[in-house]
Amino acid sequence: MSRRRVDPPGSALVRLRTASRRLLWSLLRPHRRALLLAVMLLLAQNLAGMAGPYLIKIGIDQGIPALTGSGRDATVLAVTAGLFALASAIEYAGKRGFMLLYGRIGQSALLDLRQRVFDHFQRLSMSFHERYTSGRMVSRLTSDMDSIAELTDGGLNELVVAALSVVSVAGVLLWLDPPLAAVTMLSFPFLLVLSRWFQLASARAYRRTRETVARLIVHFVESLDGIRAVQAFRREGRNEQIFEGANEDYRRANLTALRSIAILSPGIMLIGNVTLAVVLTYGGYRVLHGQLEIGVLTAFLLYLRRFFDPMQQLSQFYNSLQSATAALEKLADVLGRRPGVPEPPRPVALPRHRARGQLRLDNVQFGYRADQLILPALDLVVPAGQTLALVGTTGGGKTTIARLIARFYDPLDGAVSIDGVDLRHLSERDLRRSIVMVTQENYLFAGTIADNIRFGRPSASLDEIAQAAKAIGAATFIDALPDAYRTRVHRRGGRLSAGQRQLVAFARAFLADPAVLILDEATSSLDIPSERLVQRALRTIMSDRTAVVIAHRLSTVEIADRVLVLDRGRIVEDGRPTDLVAAGGRYADLHRQWLNSLG
Amino acid sequence: MGWMLALAFGATAALIAVPLVIRHLVDGPVRQREPGAIPALGALVLAFGVTEALLVFFRRWMQTASALGMETAIRHDLYRHLQRLPVAFHDQWPSGQLLSRATSDLAVLRRFLSFGLIFGIVNTTTYIAVIVLLLRLHWPLGLAVAVSAVPIIVVSKRVFSQYLTAARRMQDLQGELATLVESAAQGIRVIKAFGRHQHIGRQFAANARDLHDTAMAKTRVLASCWSKLDLIPNLTLGLMLAVGAIEVAGGRLTVGGLVAFVALQTALLWPVQSIGWIIANGQEAMTAADRVYEVLDVRPAITDRRTARAVDPATVRGRVRFERVGFAYPSAGSSPRSAVLSEVSLDIAPGETVAIVGATGSGKTSLVSLLPRTHDPTTGRVTIDDRDIRDYTLDSLRSIVGVAFEEPTLFSMSVRENLALGCHGTSHSALAEAIDIAQAGFVYDLPQGLDTRIGEQGHSLSGGQRQRLALARAVLGRPRVLVLDDPLSALDVHTEALVETALAAALRDTTAIIVVHRPSTIALAGRVALLMDGTITAVGTHSHLMATIPAYRAVLSATVGTEEAR
Ligand SMILES: Nc1ncnc2c1ncn2[C@@H]1O[C@H](COP(=O)(O)OP(=O)(O)O)[C@@H](O)[C@H]1O
Ligand SMILES: Nc1ncnc2c1ncn2[C@@H]1O[C@H](COP(=O)(O)OP(=O)(O)O)[C@@H](O)[C@H]1O
Ligand SMILES: [Mg+2]
Ligand SMILES: [Mg+2]
């Protein structure tokens, strides 16, 4: 596995940082009122908490003398006790209220972010997904989210409390004794340098953590998904080595990140403790020389702790923030990608409610990579209702044409249109309702068979589902399963045989009932009788819709009205199957070979 | 662990020592105006302060490394274990659930090991020490404080029961979410083809909302518990103050004593408040560990027997026999109806090629998957050279048997690595030969030839191309026994003919079992076995079966079937 560079170049980094901040803000903005309320609750809780010690002091200083004095007066004590109880109650309510509110804000922001990222992933084009890999997508939506979620377990709490006490204590210190306060301020440059170092070091480390965990996840997911091949080809050992490498990289990245906080937090403590010693010594001399009251020095020393201790918490928060920011950068990067095959802002409606299914490719030019054109210039008109078969050698561009018609990609030049409307101007809904493609991959989702067929039309009833299965010849095997349509098919449909999966995929497309049906080698795993059943069904299905069929078994092609023979992205023959056989060209050759292959 | 605790206690001791020195300094030299002692005491404070910081630093530094080391080691074990668990396990466990165990759950464990555990111990110790001190200062008041532990325990217990279920549910949901994301990524073509973004998006939303609700349930438990853990010591403090005042009034306690008491009681606040956090952390760690061990505790069902021996592939002749083999998928239950294969017997001579023919779902794939022990038969046995394949070590068995699965699996790595997979040191000529047999010469035309990265992260290949690579992988290294499950289904007629010719030559002295759907491929095989509903109903040459077995004709012949169908 090649190591990819971890840090994007400087300018991109800055852009990502800004984008991640903007993302964070856009997540919090809808909650700004609630956030304000949460801060108020937090303040109430803290003020009530601070009142406690003061009330105790009054109780001891005034309540007890009053009680023990001649009057034996218990009112002061009773009142302070009452106030103390009140303060405790406010603190309790404030804390509870804050935690609930803050939890709600954090969780709904998280929910919002999850949904946004997921939806955006779904909108991005196939060419994006081909490169990004499922493992990384999983990593973004799980591990990165975990990092951000940590910010919701606390976070704000520490930030507000710490900021509050640092500021107020600093004021008190200045008010108590400016020279001593000035000595205290000497620690600031050190604090600043330390935190700046931490910011840089941890940002890099956490970014690396995100990268390495993604790599780990990609390998993990991929090797377990292909476990059959891994075991059959004894790949376990090598995989283990690769995983160990990724695991080790992740450990190192984490170690660097966690060690930077392991330096920051005792570092702040060290600065605080040294400051304390300096203040103590300097203050001691000043007291000796009568420039300072002992009481003031004592108070100063006590407050000094209250000044540095919250900084510890602040540093913890800072740490979570850095980790979350690294994750947010990754998500901002995903959210910042524009879909390569975008939905039009103002879609054009199809001329009629239901598409008739006339397809047109005008001078279509296409290549997956800029330097390699697969289709140099393709012109094609498929009248509504026609069944068109594409044949030709592997790599000729048949699948590519199918993908263009299904708008998995947009042509580099030229246009693909249905009923005279450019596909790029159609809404996603109209497009997908009109054109459906079935491929040989026919992925099934974990869930029941009924769920998978229903995928073609989510509103379909169980009855309609069963009918679709019957039409395609899948009902026999489904009915024989122990739970029939409610049989769970496991991951990727692994509970079924390959041919059964294809039948389910067919039923799914049948149920969708599109105006244009594209079949790309969709029957390759079927045995001959099943294929025959499917073909019989296809004949009925295709009679009233446009169909584009790609198959090397010419039995499927024979039911077509028209055949195109492709060679390196160009149409070399075009005509009715019987005519082409008679004409004795490429198709006739293929046909002969196929007849021979039937034995 | 011991070290960590020592360091943590050391740092706490240094923390407590500093105020003592300060008190000494203020009460001594400063009050008595003895400047000479100030530098020494100042230095002492400095020393304690630096020591505290250093001890904390060392503890964190070391703990980070050890907790991370542990996390990494468990993750490695988990992965290794997962790779050894059989396909039947992976069929039923979504990889998202496994993944969330290997990432989120292990991170929770790590956090507990680096913070929760240590502070749990340190804070409990502090709590007990302070209570003992309080009891010695003034036992009635001390007792009152000690009794305040009762509501604390009650509150904590409630958290125990409520939080545990929520934490577990949260982790399970995280696994589910990961699974969903993975299938949404892998099924993206289908989702796009049907325009079902919203449909999948809604599923995701429902799952994410569950996660949200569970997180909120957790928050509610914590909010209730943490705020109460704040309240209880506070109320105790207020009560103590009132009772203490009465005691002072009655002359049974000095004011100074009360002040000291209050001061000490304040030292209890943090340990008590932290209990809530530590419990939560600990429980999450507990459920996370449970989840991890649920997987680690699964014994691999397919392993080397004790009697298993490694065999040099070169000495294998390659006689394969299925002896009254029965098989049912573990997930399907154990009723006789659930059997996929029953009483399958088949004897294949060394070097012979046998084709398996049967309708979709008749059990062909299941049958051939027994040979590389992807699954083990439920009854009967499979032998190679008259030895039960379970008596070969897995490693040597799988080096004897080469497989091309029905669905070609490619990994995101170079073509070369994809072909070699577990075979180390594959020679260039062996690679070239395998590519030749599979007619996969297109790989030379890829941008970086054999070093082009393919699979998910690399160059996309068409179905036919993938299938040919899978075939090349199977024949690479010339295994003695070759299992090809519908190896040519995605090829066009022309390419298929070329592959067949090349394969025929390659198969000459290899024992081969080929699952086929098309008559053309059958030419490769000397004999054909017809599989119907999990039993072999006929074995013979193609022409013989064609002539005598109508069922066979129905499965294989396009023309006859079409006529019958009409
Ligand atoms: N996603 C892709 N990225 C890059 N190249 C591709 C991709 N899909 C196909 N190709 C290449 O485009 C060419 C045409 O492929 P394809 O349309 O699948 O052919 P066919 O379906 O006729 O076999 C082939 O050379 C193939 O390797
Ligand atoms: N992992 C599995 N768990 C349970 N049942 C399965 C599993 N895989 C296949 N089956 C069932 O076993 C039967 C035989 O499947 P398979 O061997 O794949 O058939 P074939 O390869 O002949 O088409 C089918 O009915 C299928 O539903
Ligand atoms: Mg194709
Ligand atoms: Mg099969």
C-alpha cells in the first residue's frame, strides 16, 4: 500500500480550516438562542455554586456567635442555612437543565451533520465514489463523527466556567495588589507560547489521526468483505501485515496527538506552580518590608490556584476541539465537493406526465479520463418503444453508453436526451422514474427479499411485489424459502445464489416500471431455463417501453428490434438482427459463433 | 498499572503538600519577620510544584503509551481473529458491527484505561481517607458525612442499571449505522439507478435519530445523576453546618474545629462529583469490552484438526471424492428441509475435469465451496487422494486447491498483488502464463501495466475483465485441484472461445470441477454431473446425458426448452 501524503498543501489547509469553522458555525447557528440559554443556566449554576462558600463563611462568622452569644439568636443561622439550601437547589437545577439543554443542542447538531454528510455523499457522482471508496465514507460517518461527538460531552461547560473564573480571578488579582499581579502576568508569554505550540502540533497530529484511521477502516472493511477470497488464497498473513502497518500508523498518530496534550496540561501546571513560588517569595519579602498585608498575600495565593486550575480544564477542551476540528476539516472537504453530475437548479418537466422513452445521443463524446476517449463522437436515436441491443467485444464501450443514458456520467461534449429533454435538465425524480438500469452486479441490501424488490417502487404492496417476482420467474424459488418474501438475504444478498440474486434484481426493476429499461449483462448468472423465463417476461415487458439490452448471449439479443455492433466506441453495424445475419458482417460472425457455442 | 497509581498518588501528595508549606511560610518567617527562611521555603514550594507537574507529566506520558498500546494490540488480535473466522460467520455479521468494535469500542476502552480507572481508584481512596479523618475529628459529624454515602450509592446504582442499557444500545446502533453507511456506499450504483437517495436517506435518518434518542437518554441519566451528585455533598455540608453550629453552641466543638471540618468536607466534593463520570466511563468500557469479546470468543468453526498434516502440493495426485456429502448452512437451522446438499457422491480421477450442471439455486456453488473448506460438510466427507480434506492443514489444502468464485472479488491493490494474493514470490513467467490462460492480456494495456492499482480505489474494470482476473488468480501457480464456479459467464462469445481453448490445454493434468451454465463450456469436461435440488441425479458424458436424461436436456438446451416452453 502506498503511503499518501498526509497534509494538504498550505493554502488548501487554510481553506479547509476556514471551511470547517464555517461548517461548525452553520451547525450551531440554528441553536443560538438555546445556546445562550444554556450559557445562562451555566452562569446561574456557577454563581449559586460560588455563593455556597460565602454563605458558610457568614454562618460561621456571624451565625455561630449570634447563637452562642447572650441572645441565643438562631435567626441568622437559620436564614443562612435556608439561603444555602436555596443556592444548592439552584445549582442542582442549573446543572441539570444545562446538561439536558446542551446535550440536546449537541446531539441535534450532530444529527444534522450526519444527515448532511450522508445526503451529500449520495448526491456525489459515480466517478467520485469510484475513487473515494466505501471504507473512507464509513470512516467519515463513524470515526470522524465520534471525534466531533466528544465535543458534546462537556466542552462548553469547561470553556465557560474556565473563562469565567480566569477573567474574574485576574480582575481580583489586579485589585488585590497590582505589583504581584504584574509578576503573575509574567507567566502569560510562556502560556501563550505553550498553547501556540500545542495548537500547531495537535492540529497536525489529529489530522494524521483522521487519515490513518480512514486507511485502517478501508483495509478492514475491504478484507472482511472479500473474506472468501482472502481465505481461499491464504491472504491472511499478508493482510495481517498490512493491517498491522495501518494499525501502527494509527497508534503513532494517536500517540503524538495524546502526547501533545500530555505536555500541554502538565506544562500549564508547571507554569502555574512556578508562578506560585515566585509570587510567594516576592510577596513574602514585600510583607517583610511592610508593603503588603499578610491577609492579602494569603488571599492572593489562594486565588492564584483558582486562576491556573481552570486552565487545565480549558486545555482539555482545547484538545477535544482540535480533534473535532481535524474531523470537521475532513467533512467540510466532502461537503465542499460539488456533485460532478448535478441536479439542475430549475428542472424541465417532461412533455407528458410519463416519458414516452425516445432516446437521443447527439455527438456524444466521453472518456473516464481526459487522455482516453472511450466514445469519440456518437450519434444515436432510439425511437420510443424500440428494443435496442448493443453487442461488440469487451471494452467496446457498451456499458459506457448505458451509463450515459442512465446519467451516471455526463458526456464531455454533446448531449443525451429523452423525449427531447436533455438529461441534465431533468429532475432526479423524473429521470429515475423514466430510466432504470439493471447491471450484472445487482447489489442486494441486507434486509428481506420483499424490501429488496420494493426498492424499485417503495410504495408497492406485498401483492404487487409478489406479482413482479412471478412475472420474472423468481416466485418459485422465493416461495420455496422458509420465510418466503420475508427471508433475510444477509449482507450483499449472500443468503441467495448468484442467479437468485439476479432474479430479485430483475423483479426490482420490473416493479419500477420505467419508460426506458437498460439491461447490462443482467442475466449472465442464470441457467438456461431461468434465462428463458426471464426472456419471456422481457418480451412482454419490453413491448410497451424502450429498452437497451447488452448481452453476449444472443438469445437475449434476438428479441431486439435493432442491433448495434460497437467497436472502440464507434457503431460499425446497425440494423435488424435478421438483416444483419443475412448481411454477413460482424454480427453474422458473432451469431455463428454463438450458435456453435450452443453445442 | 502500579506505576501509574504511584505517580498519581505522588502528584496528589505534592498537591496537598504545597498548601502546608505555604501555611508554614506565612505562619513562620513572614509573621516572625525572618527574611532568611523565605528563599528556602520558596524553593521548597517551587520543588513541590515542579515535582507535581513532572509526576503528572510522566504519568500521562506513560499512560498514553500503555493504553494506546493495549488498544492497538487488541485491535490487531481482533482483526487476526476475524480473518480466521469462517465465511459462515461473516455472512451473518455485518462488517459495520465488526468495524465499530474495532474502532469506537476500543477507543472507549482506551479512554477508560487512561483516565477512568486511575481516577476511580485515586478518588475512592481519597474519599475513604477523608471520611476516616472526619470521623477522627468529630465522630457524630463524621458519621453524618459517612451516612451521606448512602444516597450517593443509591443514585450511582440507578445510573448503573439505566446507563448500562443505554450505553450498550448506543454502541450497537453505531455498528448498525456503520453497516448502513457501508451498504449505501457499496450499493451506490443501484441507489443511483433507481434514484432512491431519499429512500436510503430516510433509513439513515431513522437510524441516526435512534442514535440521537439513545444519546439523549444517556444524557438524561447523566444529567439527573451528576446534578444529584453535586447536590448531595452540598446538602450534607449545609446539614453539617447547622448541626455543627448547635454543637459549637453546646460547647462540644470549637469554631476552629468546625472550620477544619468544613474545609475537609469540601475536599470530598470533587471525588463525589467525579463518581458519576467515572461510572459512566466504566460502564461504557464494560459494554464495549463485552462487545469486543462477543467476537473474540467465537471459536473458528473451520480450523486445523489435531490430526491435520501439511502436505507438499507437488506430491498430491489430485483424486477428489465427495462421499455421501450433506450440507446445510448454519444460519438456516437444522431441519432436514434446510439441507442444501444431501447424499452427494462423486469420484473424480486425478487430472479429470468434471462439469457441474444444475438449475439456479440447486446447490452448485455450495457444493464446490466445500473443497477449499469455505464451508465444512454437515455429513459425509470430501477427500483428496483418499484423505479427508480436514486432515490437511488449511494452509496446505488451500495451496492445493485453486478457486475462481462466481463473483470475482478484487481488492484495491495492484493487478500483480491481486493475482498473487497469498502466494509469495510469484515469478514473472508464472504470472504471464496465468494471464495468458485467462486471456487477461488487457492488463498490460492499463496505465501502469501490472502495477496499476485496481479495485475500489483504482482503475475500474468491466465485469468480464474482473472475471478473467479472477480466473487468472485461480490458475496461477498451477494448483493440483481447480474449482471454477461459472467462470466465463460475463465473457462475450469470442473471448469465451479463446479462454476455453487456453483452459483446455491448462487443464490437461489438473483435476478440475467447473460449474457451467452453457453447453459450450462443457466441452472442457470429460464428464458432467447433474445436480438437482442438492443431489446428483446423473453423471456421464455430455452426449450421453443429452440423449438419455430429459432433465439434463431441459437445463442445458436452449432450443429444446424454448419449444417446450411454448
Ligand atoms: N469507471 C471507469 N473508469 C475508467 N475507465 C473505465 C471505467 N469503466 C470502464 N472503463 C474503460 O472504458 C472502456 C470501455 O468499457 P465498457 O464501456 O465497460 O466496455 P464494454 O461494456 O463494451 O465491455 C474499457 O477500456 C474500460 O476499461
Ligand atoms: N449463505 C447462505 N445461507 C443460507 N442459504 C444459502 C446461502 N447461500 C446459498 N443459500 C441457499 O442455498 C441454495 C443453493 O445455493 P447455491 O449453492 O448458491 O446455488 P447455485 O450455485 O446452484 O445457483 C439456494 O437455495 C440458496 O438460497
Ligand atoms: Mg460492459
Ligand atoms: Mg452459484
